[in-house]
Amino acid sequence: MSTTSASASAPAAGFDPVPVRRSPLARFTKRATRHPGFMAGAVLLAVILVLSIGAPLFTAHDPYAQDISRRLIPPVWHDKGSWEHWLGTDKLGRDYFARLLYGGRISLMIGAATVLLSGIIGTALGVAAGFFGGRVDMVIGYIINVRLALPVVLVALAVAALVGTSLNTVIVVLGLLLWDRFAVVARSTTQQIAHADFVGAARAIGCSTRLIVFSEVLPNILNPLIVVATLEMAHAILLEAALSFLGLGVQPPLPSWGLMISEGKQYMFFSPWVITIPGVALVALVLGINLLGDGLRDVTAPDNRS
Amino acid sequence: MPLLDVDHLTIEIPTEAGLLHAVNGVSFTLERGETLAIVGESGSGKSLTSLALMDLLPSRAVRKARSMRFDGIDLMAAGRREMEDLRGDRMAMIFQEPMTSLNPAYTVGDQLTEALRRHRPVSRAEARDRAVHLLERVGITAAASRLGQYPHQLSGGLRQRVMIAMGLMCEPDLIIADEPTTALDVTIQAQILMLLRDIQREFGMGLILVTHDLGVVARVATKVAVMYAGRLIETGPVEAVFGAPSHPYTQGLLRAIPVPGRTRPGEPLGTIPGQVPNLIGPLAGCAFRNRCDRATEACAAAIPERDLGPGHRMACVLDPVAVPA
Amino acid sequence: MLAFLLRRLAVALSVVLTVSVIAFLLLHLSGDLATDLAGPEASPEQVARVRVEYGLDQPLMVQYGQWLAGAARFDFGRSFYFRESVASLLGDRIPITLKLGAIALGLALAVAIPLGALAAVKRGSWFDRAALAFCALGQAVPTFWLGLTLIIIFAVNLRWLPVSGNATWSHYVLPSVALGWYAIPAVMRLTRNGMLDVMASDYIRTARAKGLRPHTVIFKHALRNAVVPVVALAAVQFGFMLGGSIVVEAVFSLQGLGQLAWEAIARKDFPVVQAIVMLLATIYILLTFLADLLNAWLDPRIRVA
């Protein structure tokens, strides 16, 4: 029934057309604030961002300062805990809360930098495939297939072992591996746009390919790409943690959450909190980003399907 | 006792923008052996009306009625299981889209026999025989070999014939066909319509034909109900409504469509200017008054139904005038 | 159909070849293997001997050709570390990883498909919301941390299951849960979305118009169609699981392919690493190929095309 999908531009009630128009930003804000998942993710992420970036404001401890006399102090809710180190200390006597806050910076930085790199690679490939089609599309589709066939963890570990483990290695390796979803999404969305009337119109008036791609295609595929970026950021953070856990990611004494879990592994039977605390932090961060991404997808969807 | 007696059927759909009054107080009756055509443009509520009879409305749509009886059975009071027992057995439905109305994963034979075996304690072989018999009856050649085919292997016209055969499996008392020919080629349309008419006569069923095609109505129906903006604005025997259309909308509709024997060659067809009103929120008075060239202030008040002849009613305050030319 | 099959097969084969080039170059362009192999205290003569012994003095193309020719016969050369053939090393480890992956996939599908279908049928209910929340949370849990947490809860505190090793079936329970966990949200969402699309389709309305009972409508008419895309996803997920087993095997000390890969990487045992990359990539390509075939079998429309 055509009447059931009455849009905002249709007359409100009865015979008199009362067009209701809101600015895109106002519409976004209204939808976003009504989306519980989006709001939960935004709040969670905001809290983690503030805590990590403003780490010195929230703890006086140095995350690298060792104190062998204060090793493996349990958190404050244990009998032997104290407010001095309210999340306890690790095997070298370093304050766990301080390491957690500074470790958040590493996760966020790796997530953002990786997504920037992989986003550029994937979007460029995907847009080229979708826009030019034909042989270009075939070749890029083939490249995507090859990339998907490579086992990510294994290749990342092998490369890290070969070129040397460091923060930069992790970023570059993950950036070079995680572009596939960007490419797939950019390809399919560009295909839709490339056949749209306004692109045909732009071609007809003689716009250059570059101008069309940057002024017509990219702005129109941005929303789905932002959604992919959030989900891939979560993916990258989880992979960094896994690589660091296996000893081929971020190196000590940097406070990566994956590394904290790895370092705490041998003490987990008697002091389970050494792995629980950084694990919960990881879950919270990734959950926040995923909720935000899923919410963003719903909120920026062209029309609310109810 | 009429086969079907609908009194004041109302369908409301809650939307983000407000309550959509999709169908508003529609009443009609149907006897066995009769064909009722429900006509109207898209969005007039004719399809929802037919779905409401089968209790197949989308889940968020709210169905209300003073009473709705099928062969004496109160459909408004019938429970879910009771309706499931009626559907496919005593009342069947044929849909607009033969291309998508059959399950792509199962063979034609499976989908046909399933309809019978759900309601009758018959063996697989008996169900198969009936399926072959009905496929032949609806004009499908090599019927037995079709049973093993998948829907995608059949043309649109064949699929619609399969749908009709499926509706007939339990020999229902009522068949509802919702725009059964809209998606088909013009040449096929006539064949399917004649098939429906012949079968309706042969089996003595009641047939409800939902359509926007007045040519179809003239050829097949015995009764017609014209819907506009969710309301029934004129109803009666086909000869009465077509011979003396009384509601300004019906008159406009008939002017807009060439009817064999009525429209002279070369004569320009009429149009109805303006737009259908939005049905979200309350709408008082005649829904057609913004497009009606004879509208007066009285049209903004509640519109009573008027009897114009045996079974011929309309919802308009104006005295009917003869159709010009 | 046959043309489609052959085309798919040709693409699959060329992807395998490309991966082999990448796997080969990745490890041969990263420095002088002979120096690494001979050890830090080796004399130039010893290094030269090692170079000849492993064929590293040959041009790169020749080395690749020899390696590929061997790989085609499942001969991946000799391990630098274990001094035995890579093939026999792999042969020992593959069954463990395949067993782990198969159990994990089975577990994930057994949980995700019914939950996803039920969530779609009860769309908007508390169950649907809970299922979606579980998806979001499930995807946020790192596999290795889940593994460690499972050990703490079920092996250490409750003492229901063994901590590590692969002696009995019970040793596979916790690793499979940890490995299968990550696939559950994806499969569940796909099932749910597929069911939502299918439930809104015309043929479901037809099925209801026949008076079929809800369980017939849902299980016979809806789920069959909704589950078609899940098959392809399951194949892809199984490939990911074999790749991801490296983490789980490290956590649970399962002596599978992943553990071997991890050790080989740490020891710069390149023939082994190369072989495992090749093997996993080939299995993945084979799986997606099989998924296409299975899809064609499940969906009669593709079967004919």
C-alpha cells in the first residue's frame, strides 16, 4: 500500500499539504538519541576516550614505575587491596589502573591508525572497481579474493616476526590486511551511485572522472564506509590484543591490554583479576565501538523500516 | 444466509506519523455463485480489505468490524487455529504476484499437495492425482510432469494457473483473487480471467475479485464495490453501477476508462484532477470532496449512505445526476 | 552449470597460485635465510654450506618453481628446526585442528541458527532484544581472553573440564567454545536478517493462506530459504576458525596446526610457516568453492543457471 509509506514530504493529515522538513543534522540527532544501542556505545566510548586521553588527570601513578616490594597487590575489593592501587599492581609492582589508562591510548591509536590506512586502501580499490567496472572490477575482485584467502593472524604474526615487532609494525601490517570489507562495501555502493542519474548528468556536462569521484561518489558512499570503519576499528583492536598476547605485537614495557593479559597469564590461577581487568576493558571498548557502528548504520539508513 | 457478510470493516495501521485509517467502515455481502469486484486505485484499501477477510493483514494493522461472518462463522471471534483451519480449506486466496508467491525451494507438486494434505486425510498419491486433475482443469498441459518442476521453471502465466489450482485443492466456498492478472502479459490476462469466471461458475463458489481494471469488472463481476480512500463510496449490481453511476468518483472513473460500447472512438478520455488525501489522522466528511467539481459545504459533514435501487448504494450527499454523454 | 563450475574452479586455482607467490616472497625477501639458519656464530663457510644445502643459492624463480612443484605433491621441504619433512609434521597436526574447527563450527551453528530464527520470528520481543545484545557483547569478547576465562571458571574453579592438552574429547570442549564463540554473532545475525526478509516475502503469505500451521510455515517454508546464505558464511567462518585456531591452540596448549605455526614463526622455521599459510589458504578457497556448490544444490534457481 502506497499510503502506508507516507513520507515526511506528504501532506500531514487530510487535504492540506503541510510539508515537514528538518535539517539533516537535526534528523540525525533525533534518530540517534532515540537509538539506545547508539547512545550506549557513544557513552561507553566517550568514557574510555576521556579516561585514556586524560590519563594523567585520573591517576598520579607512572605506568612504567616498577616497585618489586609491591608485586601483585589485589584490587581494592579484595581483603588485601588498598585505595593506593585500587586496581592492584602487576608482577613488577606497576600500578594496574595507570597501565590500564595508558594502555587504552595504545588500543585507540592502533584502531584509528589501522582503519585510516586500511580505509584508504580499501576505499580506493572499491571505488575504482565499482566506478570503472569491467576488467578493473575483475582484477580488483580477484585481489580481494586473494586477500580473503590469506589467514590474517598467521600472516600478521609471520610478518611481525620477520620485520621486527613494534607498534608501527602492528599498525602497518593490520592496515595492509584489513581493507577487504572497505573494498567490498565501497565497490557495491559505488556501483549503485555510478548508475544514478546525477552521475550520468555530471558525465554529460563533461565533469572529469576525478571530480565525479570526489564530489559525487565519495560523499554518497561515506555513511556505509563510516560504519565499516567503526567495525574494522574494533576488529583491529581485537587483533592487536591477540598479536600482543602471542608476543608478536606491542612489546614490553608498553602497556597494551593484550600484553597485560599475556603477562598476567601465569598468575591467573591465584590472581585471576590480572587478566579479568584488562579483559573487561577490552570488551568494554570493543563493545562501545560496535554498538556505535551498528547504531550508526541504523541511524544513517535512508529510511527507517519499521 | 449470505456466504460472506461484512459490516463496517475498519483497518487502522499505526505509523510513525500517526494512525493511518486505511479502511474505514466498509460493508458488503456476497452470495454463493456471485462475483464481487472491489475496485479502486492503489491505496484505496481494497487489497487490505481482502487480506482482512483471510486474517492475513500485516501484524501491526488493527482490524475492527461490527460483524464479519463467513457462512455464519464469526470471523472476528475466530481464533488463530480456527482461521488456519478455514484458510486454504473453505476460503482460498490468489495473489497479485505469481512470480514471487510460490516458494522457490519446493516443487510445484509439493506446494500443491501440501494445501490438500493440510486439511484432508488423503494419501500422497491421492493428493497428487487431485493436483494433476486441477492443473489440467486450469489449462496446464503435461500436468503430471509439471509436478516435479520448480516455480522458476514456469512462466508468470503458468505460475498464476498453479496458484489458482492451489486455491482449488480443497474446493473452497470462497476464492479471493487480489489483482490476479496485474503482473501478467495482456494476452494472458484475459485467459486467466475467463478461467476464474468459468471455475467460479462450475464450482458455484463466491468470488471476490480485487482490481483497478474496470474492463475486468464489466466482463466478470456480478456485483461491484467502488472504494476510495479507504471508504466504500458506491456499490451495487454491475448493470446498475455501470449503467447509472451515481457517485461523482465512480462517474469520473468511468469517464477515465474506455468501456466497450460506451466510449466512442476518438473521444478524449476524462481525468480526475487532484490527489488522494493522506489517510493519517482523522478525516471528516467526504474524502473525495477536494477533487469533486460539485462539492459543497455539506460535503464536510458526515456522509450518510443512500439507497438508489435494489442493492445499489452510495455515500454522497448530492443528488445523482446522469452522466454527461 | 558446467561452465559456471569450470570458471569458478579456474579462479580458485589462480587465487591459490597467487597466494603461493605471496607466501613464498613474504619469507624469502625478508633477509638472508642462510645467515639466520646457520646461527649467529657460524663462519662464512658454514653459512655458504647451509645456503647450498637448502638450495638458497639458486635464483628466486628457480627456488619458487621447486617449492611449488613440491607443494603440489604435498612436499613442502624439510623443517629447519625439526629436521624432518614438513609434510609429516603437518600430517600429525592437521587432524587436531580440523577436529577443533569442526566441533567449534558445529557448536556455533547449533546455537546461532535456532537463536537467529527465533529472534526473527519474535521480532521486537524481549527475546529478540536479548539475542541482539548477546550478539553485540559476543563480538566484543577477545577469543584468547574468553579461553583463559573459561579455563579459570570451568577447569580451575569448577574442575569440570581439563585445563589443556588434547588427550580426550573433553579436552576439546573449552577450546571449541572459545573458537566457535566469535562465529555465533555473525551467523545469528545473518539467520535473523534472512528470516526477516523471507517472512515478509509473498510465498510465506501464500503458505499462510493455505492454512499451514506456524511451525510448518517457519521451518519448512521460511528457514529453508533463510539458511541458504548461512551456508556460504559457515564455510567462510570455518576458514577463519582454522586461521584463528592459532590463538586458541596457544591458550589451551593444543598441539595442532596453529601451535605449530606459532612455534615455527618464533623459530623462523620458514618452510613450516610457508606450508601452513599455503594450506590454510587452499582450504579456505576450497571451502568457499564447496559453499558455492552447496548453495547451488540448496537453491534450485542457481542450480539451473
